[in-house]
Amino acid sequence: MLKTSLRIQLIFAILAILTGCVSIPVQPHVLNRDTALATSVDPSQCDANTFLSARKTSHEPSQMLDRNSISILNWNIYKEQRENWESDLRKFSSELDIMLIQEALLTQDLRKLLKDQNRHWSLNTAFYYDDLEAGVMNASKIESITSCGIRTTEPFIRVPKTVLISRYPIAGASQDLVVANIHGINFTLGTEVYQQQLNGLKNVLAKHTGPIVLAGDFNSWSEQRLEIIKEVISALSLQSLSYKNHNRVTIFGNTIDHVFYRGLEVVSQDTYKVTSSDHNPIKVTFKIPDYKIARND
């Protein structure tokens, strides 16, 4: 059975739906700053071949990631419901290359922050909350080559959770960086739908032979869920960060926010304890290892 805190979350989620705060888009869609500021774009449910074959004609070095410093923030911002979320997000993200945000709510405050930082962004909509788009967001200082989304419906409350996968060019490297942002299915008695969501993600990433970052709020609150994650990262040859502190949030003793990677070297990493969300942000800087640069150039 679901334990007490998950039951409480489930009750609040059902109440939000019943009171009309939450509505579900009929068709899955991704919003994209660069192609459709307020218009939906078909995400094709992340067809791996389409996603990996998309090309930009050319990139200037200023429009590419620096192979010696690729900085990423991963954070569930709790639909911006707590005080100081904006000041904390500005503080943690101001100099970073890529933000991976879960429970992003497309408020005017968030739009302004993204505009002030001149971020290119995509948001895979899970639902509307008080008529505002909510879901997972990838926001970066350079434009992605392409992005695609996966939407999976929660079995109990029927509110979807989403995944967003983006590709970014790296200066001096022959392969792009693929970054996947997940908000994991939460309210289940078994793991069938959770496995389905992770498998959909894995099937896309498995076709990419270059560097990968997979991060997000995995809702990995049980040993069974952690085993599914272990199977996925093993199949994709991903590594886990060696966390230097214990600031990641836990449920039932299990951490729920993770960053996994492949084909990259960790330069620095930290997790910050905050009161502006019910999750704590993870910040990490990667580089392309020298031996890979020598091989690719």
C-alpha cells in the first residue's frame, strides 16, 4: 500500500483536479521559445531516429557548448509555490549552460527570468495548472539542435508526467550532448507504468553513441523503483555522481533526485539545501575528457 506521505500527496492531487485547478491537454505538445512562443509543437513522442537525425546547417563557436565546461542545474521547483524560488533559481542558474527544471509553471515571473538570462527553452506540457502550462523544462544559453517529449499518464490520478530530451552541439567535438530531463511517475502500487516510462526514455538514449546527461526527479522512493533505474543506467553505461553531501531529498529513506552521465568527466558538483522548494537543486559541471577530444578532432 502507499505509505502516509504519498497518500497525502495523492489526496491533494485529486483535490486539485476536482476543484478545477488542473486540466489535461488532449494532445501531447512541447512549447519552444525559438519556434513557437505560445503555440504547441508536435513532439512526435520522441522517435529516436527522427530525434538523432535532425541537423542544424552550421554553428558558430558562440552557439555551441564549451567542451571544457558544461554546467548543468537539476531542480524540481514545486510549481513555484514557495517564497524565494525565483531568487534562488536566479542565484543557482545565472552562469550555467543548461537548466533542467521539473514542475516548471509557465508564469510571467518564470518567463521574465528566462528572458533576462536570454535562455532558449522548451517545455513538455504535462498539464495546465490554473490555465498555465506545467511540466519539465530544458533552458539553455545556446539553442538546442532539437528537442522531443514523452508523456506518460499516472494510473491513479490520470495526470501525466513528462520527459524532455534535447541535443546540444559541443565546440570541437564530433558528437552532440544529449540531455534528458524526467519527472517520474509517482502514484502507483506496482512498477509497470514506471518501467514503461523509463523504457521509453531508454529506447531513445540507447540510439545515441555520444555523451549523455540523464537527470530529474525520478520519484524513486522504493527499492523496486531504484532497481529499474539501475537497469536503465546499466544498459546505457551511465555513471552516477559521487555526491559529497547528503542534501538530496529522500522519501522512505530513498533519494529521488538524480544526475547520471556518460562520456563526460565531472569537474565540480554540489547539492544545495533550500526552503524555496520541496526538492534541493543539484549543480554539476562536466568536461569532455581529453582522450575523447583527441579521438574526435
